Amino acid sequence: MEENTEMTYTQAVAELEQLVQKMQDPQCSIDNLTDYTKRSKELLAICRKKLTAADEQLQQILADIQQQG
């Protein structure tokens, strides 16, 4: 599945939570487990990218505030 960078952080976390539930199901097949793990990796990358971007923006805002004060 292609990485969807338009997905929000909240959407990615919600999908990750759903995948964890599916993986914990005793009926989860190895084939599905592999697919779920791959998708989880993609979602984690989306979350990491969004968190990094938010951190950079917050750092810039704080730097701007310090320069003004």
C-alpha cells in the first residue's frame, strides 16, 4: 500500500490501533500478520513525519516569541 501523506496524525493512530486489535486476535493468520505489520510500518512513518513537522513548527514559534520578548 502506498504511503498516504494526506492522512492526518489522528487517522494514522486510529488505524494503528485497529491493526493492533486485529494482530492480537487469535484467528489472525500469518499472511494477514505480515500485511498488518507492513501497513503499521507505513503508518508509523506518517506519524513520525507529522510529529517532526509539528515539533519544528513549535520550535520556530518559540524562537520567534523569544526574539520578540
